[in-house]
Amino acid sequence: MDLGHSVDTLFFLNSCKSRRISSYDKTGGNHDWVDIRPGETKTIAEINCSGIIRHIWCTVWVGDENWQAEDYYLRKLILRMYWDNEENPSVEVPLGDFFGIGHGISKNYYSAALSMSPEDGRAMNCFFPMPFREKALITVESKCKNSANFYFYIDYEEYEKMPDNHEIGYFHAQWNREYNTNGWAPIEPGLLDREKANVPGEPAWYPAAWLRKNTDGKDNYCILEAEGKGKYVGCNLNIDVFERQANDWYGEGDDMIFIDGEQWPPSLHGTGTEDYFNTAFGPTQEFCTPWHGITVYSGNEAGFKWGGKNSMYRLHVQDPIHFEKSIRVTIEHGHANKLSNDYSSTAYWYQTEPHKPFKPIWPLLSQDKRISGESADKEGESDK
């Protein structure tokens, strides 16, 4: 089925029809967008056949009559996808987060599967293949204060029948957030980090805080928790360092991926946040590759080295992580979960159906205080 969709196999000819659904003006004019009113959920695609979505492009304008863009509109528009008449969506993610960057930010970046393109990252693209046997339904919900002008292309292949010689996993994407990870370390730098550990065999700079152990992973931040058979293919992670903490650095948190209900230590145990995202030594540089990168670094703007908003991504396309029954993808928030920060993430994976229902998305946004850097009550009221 995958033959013909890489540079090496483009010469293979597939038995399918190329199709597109877009927001073009059906009258022949130039009203090439769909209007989504505040509080409305709009169906942008309903496909009744067997097929594979190959590409999604979209852009959106949300603003007032003075052409002032609404703050954080990329977090107030929710993208959902349903496969084969399922009741619970397989994709449910704020629009900007789905296309790779959280915090309600758009900016230019690229990866092999997701990108935000000029101008200023407002052209969003997805190249994850999304198969379905009978039906695909895609909707966008708006909790914006202003109407949204939503432009889109959905390019897909139509098949008479999905091939039966492969076990097909459905595409899934899930968003999660903890506005405060409630770490145990003091907010201001204190003895835990200033004192040396004085442990024989450790370097002189080894801080005392690193002596605490994490031998179960239960308090880790959770990127994905899924049940069924499938493969995890990547995530983006967004960290807002909203209070100055020891050494400023938000990392050192190990990634721990628990497969099929295994106990600690899991089969896949990493060595630190920056290491999981294929960078090193407390990075302060934005950098993009097909499979990993740092899209947002704002430490200098925040007044301390790693403060403010940070975003990064890791795609497991060349090295997918397989599971037969379940998977739990987690990462520590600082060593042994010592740091208190705002974490959000989008996980991408394929699996058999049915899938485990997701957490309700709007309570995660309205209660967490961090959608716009204001209090929970103020932002939550504006989004209800």
C-alpha cells in the first residue's frame, strides 16, 4: 500500500483515484473560505468511501473589524476527525497544536510530516497518511470571540476497497495539558541546587537535588495513554516556564515509555528531555529537521535563559514504537519531577479501533490559567 509514496517508489502506479475537498467558492467567485461562527462546530469534510487522506493544508483568519487578530485563536479552534462512523473522535486537538506548535503560536518551521509555512507560519500542513474503510468526517469547533475565515485543502485517494493484506491502523492525535506540574523543588534557587551532592564518584557540580530517585514514573507528565494494538509515531511538547526556578533549566526529565502494562523500568527509558528530542546540553537554539527539532525558544525574552515558552517535536517515523495492548508515553518535568511548569503536548499514533476515549478538551483549556498568561477565572470565563 505504501509503494508509490516515497521518492524511491514514485514509479509504481496505484489503482486509486485522486480526490480533493477544499473551501473554494462554489459560485466561481473568490469567497474561498468557510465561515465558522463563535460557538459553532462546522463539518469541513465528509467522505463516504474507502480511502487515504494524504495531505491537509489550512489557514485561518480570526479578528475584529479593525483587522486585529484575536489572541490565542489557534488554541480556541478544535480540530476533530472521525473514522468509519465512530462515536468518539480519533483526533481532537487545538488547531495550532495539531500542526506542531502549542501556546497559540504560529511561526515558520518544517518537519517531514507537519509544517507551518510563510507567512509567519500561518499556512499549516499535515502529511500523515490517514486511512479509512467507509467514511471520514472532519470538523472544526470554534470558541473564538470573532468569526473565523477557514481555508482548507484535503487531498485524498479513493479506493474501491482497502487492501486486506495489511492490518491497518487508524490515525490518532490527542492533546493533553497540565497548567502546573506541581514539582517538589523550591521555586527560588535554594540549597537543593546550590549544595553539592558530595557523592563519591560524581562530578563536583552534581547537585543535591539529583539524589532524589524516581523508580515508578507515576508522577511523570503523560503525553499519551492508549489501549489497543498500534504504533506511536511522535509528539510535540510545549513548556511554559512561568516561574523562575532552580537554575532556570526546564529539562533533565527522563522520557519513560511503558508498553503493554509493563512496570518500571520500562523497555524504553531515556536520559533527559533534550536527549529525547535529539538535542543536547540545555539547548537555546531553534532548529528543525525532518524528524526532530526545537520550534520555539524564548528564554532571553523572558529575562532568564530558559524561561518563557518553549516548543519541540520528535517524530518516530523511521523508528516507530510498537505496542500490542497498550502504551503510556511519559516524561519527567525536571529530574524526578521536581519542577513546576505549564506542560502541553500532542501525541500522534496509529492503532486498531476502538480507542480509549480522550479527556474532555475544553476543561483542560479553561481551568489551567495559561492559555493567555492570565488567571484561570478570567480566561475561562471568556471561553465559556
